[in-house]
Amino acid sequence: MSLVKLSGIRKSFGSVEVLKGVDMTVREGEVVAMIGRSGSGKSTLLRSVNGLERIDAGVIEVDGECVDPGQIDLRALRLKVGMVFQQFNLFPHLSAGENVMLALKVVKRMGKADTRAAAEQALARVGLGHKFDAYPSQLSGGQQQRVAIARSLAMQPKVLLCDEITSALDPELVNEVLSVVRKLAEEGMTLILVTHEMRFAREVCDQLVFMHGGRIIEQGPPVALFDRPSTPELAQFVGMVEAR
Amino acid sequence: MLEFSFWDILSNLLLAARWTVLLSVIAFVAGGLAGLLVLMARVAPVPPLQRLAKLYIELFQGTPLLMQLFIVFFALPLVGIETSPWTAAALALTLFTSAYLAEIWRGCVEAVPKGQWEASASLAMGFSEQMRWVVLPQALRIAVPPTVGFSVQVVKGTAVTSIIGFVEITKAGTMITNATFQPFLVYGLVGLLYFALCYPLSLSAKALERKLNVAR
């Protein structure tokens, strides 16, 4: 059953059309990676799934929650869609635990004890149960990103969006974040990732989406796409990536 | 003719200084509260509210405080609202302060990285929750030094209320000069009193700036 369904998504920045009618479905429990060159529209598409980018046309449907361009209230959608960012975006004035607890408290209005328990559990899930009281500035980049993942998970989203979540990390910190994502995938979390980690995409993802010029021009299982690209654009992209 | 000793002059000025201080405090506190409302309207994702707040700010920043004071003092009675110099002075300075503080704080809110808005929006927080829990706590750190710095402008701004007959230091100075014919001495003391009020504020603004810079 499809959990996320995007139909006819269009988006322009000024006179530049960055999404030219994108259709895409993600089933529950599926892990989908969006790849493509920078400027291909993959980040914009990802950000439109939880309404951070307002779309000009099309419909976004997540677990029965429909959003079209006229929609003002995005709260119901955002309760179902979590997001993790390249720059972590932790709240610097709050400790790791408070970062996780904040939305539980002010959005979900959970009680004090429940909030605390949920936050501890979420932090434990990303291996940072012992960092509850640490402030973001006291954590490494990888730890900060794991707190950000915990913060999203605690809201119990139906799908988690990851926007190049390892791109801002030092190379030695990438794996601790990827292994958390891998674990989530194994636990059946629905994930949509924009990533440049091709090996990770190949190993973990069920489906790969290749974007080029604001359109999805190829999609399918990673092995098929990497080994037998059917468009010259993807062949060139794969060649470029593997040459690195 | 009555003789005024130096002590007479100084004690009268000091008594009048109470009103300068009280007026400054009222204008600053009430202006701060009103300024917070204007700020919310200025940054809320509601274009008509933004425009209204912007107009308000530009109106008060683009006209002399003295004119604002005249309008409050002379125009309100025309529409049937009696104003004493006290209420007119307090009201005009409150409006003036709220506009400036709202604009100062808007800059501080905009200095909070966009990612903070996006992360909190992704957690399904609405505008007021984002402001209350995420943006304002961070903007506050940035806002303290310029806010304290602006309080100096408020203290000095109280001087113009002497025009409508509110007896604060400047007005007291004028009255004493008229009686003593010693303008240099009297206004010299008035100036020193303003300096004594403002200089500690400037110093604390600088100290706070240093302190908050170190903390982050």
C-alpha cells in the first residue's frame, strides 16, 4: 500500500521551474533514495513532502493526509512526516533531551513523565541515552545529527525525510549516522533520503529515484539502476560517481 | 530677592530627576510590551499584519518625537479625550519606544538561522510555538545589548516632554534658570544628571555585549 503519493508536483523559483510535474509513490516500510546532480530538484522535492517548499501544482498525500498548493495548515501533514537536515538544526539553547522533548510537550501536549520517557527512549535508539543533558555545542557533528534523528523519531512520524544528512559531517563521523539510518530501515521505518552516499544507497535502499532537470527520469531497484542504466544521463551520473 | 544656594538648585533638580526616571521606566516597560506585540505582527506569516506593523514602525521612526508628543497632547483632547502632561508624555514615549524596539528586535529575530524555523516547522510547531520556544530564546541573547543601548535614547527622549509642561529635569532646569539667572550652572547640572543616568546604561550595554559574545 502506498504511504506517500506525489502526483504532478510542480514548483518554480521565479522563472526557473525546478520541478516539472513529478509523480512518485513510496510504500510503507520502503527505503527510497533520491539521487541526481545538484540542481536536479531532488532536495526541493524532498522538502515539498512536508510542506517546507510550497508547491505550485500537484497533490501530496501522506497516509491519507492530502496537501495541495492552497493548503495553509500543514500541521496534520507534519505530524506524519519527520525531517532531518544537512545542518542538523538542533536548538542550541536546549540540551539534547530538551531538543527531543520540546515538540512532544508543546505540540503533542504529552505529560511530563511521558515526555521524558519518550525522549530517553528516542535518544537510546540512536545510541545517545547517556547524552540527555549535553548541549549541542558539546556534541560532535555525528552525535548532533543522531540527536536530530531522535528528535524526529520521538514524534513517531510515518515517514522520515533525510536531506543529505551526512554531507556536513567529517568523513570519520559519517558511518555512525549511516548505521543509525540502516538500523531504522531494518526496523521497517519508511525513509526517503537525498544522498550522495551511493554505496549506502545501493546496500540499504529498496528503490532508487534518479532526478534530472526537475523530472524523475529513472527509478527502480538500486542494483538494476546502477548496473544497467537505461538513460545516458544516469549512465553519465553513475560513471561520474564511481570515478570518484 | 530670594537667594538660591547651589544646594537648592541641585536638590530641586534631583527631585525632578525622579520624574525623568519614572517616565523612562514606564516608557521602557510599556513600550517593551507593546513592542513585543508589534514585533509579532511584523514577523508573523500574515502579510496584512506585517504591512500594518511596518507602517506603524515607519510612522514613528519617520517623525520627530516632539511632533508625536504634540499630536498626543493636543489632538486627543480634540476627540474628547482629556490628557494631562503626564499621560500624554507616557503615551507618546511608549509608542515611540515600541516602534524602535520592535524594529531592533526584528533584526534579532532575523539573525536566528532559517534552519531553526525549518526544524521547528518540521516538528509540526505553529508560528507562535516557534517564536515562544525556539526563536525568541535565541533572539533574546542577541537583543539584550542593543535594547539596553536604546534605553539611553528613551532617557534622553524624556527631555522633550518639558515642552508640554511635564516637570522632569529639563523643565525643572528651565524653571530654576528663570528664577536664578544662572543658566550655565543649571543646565550644566542638568546635563551632568542625564549623563549620570545614561552612562551606566551604556556601560552595561557594552558589558553585556562582551559577556554574550563570549558565551557563544
